[in-house]
Amino acid sequence: MKSPISQFVQDKRKSLKLTQVDLAEKSGVGLRFVRELEQGKETLRLDKVNQVLDLFGCEVGPVRKEVIHE
């Protein structure tokens, strides 16, 4: 099963009628990186993921969860 980010990138790329090669060139990452991202590789550099997501006006980062103590 793909991660939500992987599915999002693939869906956005296809909706814009971009090939993986196009996406790699426009975002400044390698084709291999785009393929690994869309396949859901778990260990990718966050800065490069954000380079790709920037084309779609998005970014990812850490989320802090608030712990409620009773």
C-alpha cells in the first residue's frame, strides 16, 4: 500500500499530465528519486520530498502532538 504522500504526488503529477521525467526536471531531483517517492520508499530525504511538493504548493514536516496528562 502506498503512503498518502506517494499517492498524492502521483495523482497530482498525472492530473497535470506530467511524466516522471517532467516532474524530476521541474523539481530539480533525479528520476530515480521521483520513482522511489511514488513507489512509497520509506527512507527518503525530507528536503527532496519538499522540492517535489513545492511544485504543488505543499510541504511536509514534523508534527508535534500534544500529550494530555490527566
